[in-house]
Amino acid sequence: MAAFETTRVQTAFAGRVGLSFASLFAAVLAWNEARRTRSALSQLSDRELLDIGLVRGDIHSIK
């Protein structure tokens, strides 16, 4: 019975660690996507930004 309990605790811990890594990975992906979006928007002219409803000062707040 003790081996079953130990295995269950280890499995629960491994699951939490896995979720932590998945959460970290998702955060890194979101950060990179926002970085790429800001970079692409920075390449647009002021007129092009205005066409999509943005001004240059709005670019830094893209998340």
C-alpha cells in the first residue's frame, strides 16, 4: 500500500512540473509573438498605421 501512495504522490508532482513547463512554454510563445507583431508594426509607415487604427505610440502597448 505504501508503494501505491508513493507512486501517486510522484505522479502528482510530475504532473505539476509538466504543467509548469507547459505554462512557461506558452508564456515564451506569447512573448515572442508579441515581439514579432511589434517589429512588423514598427516597419509600417505612419499612414499605414493610421489605416489600421493605430498610431506609432500604440505599438509599445501591443501584448
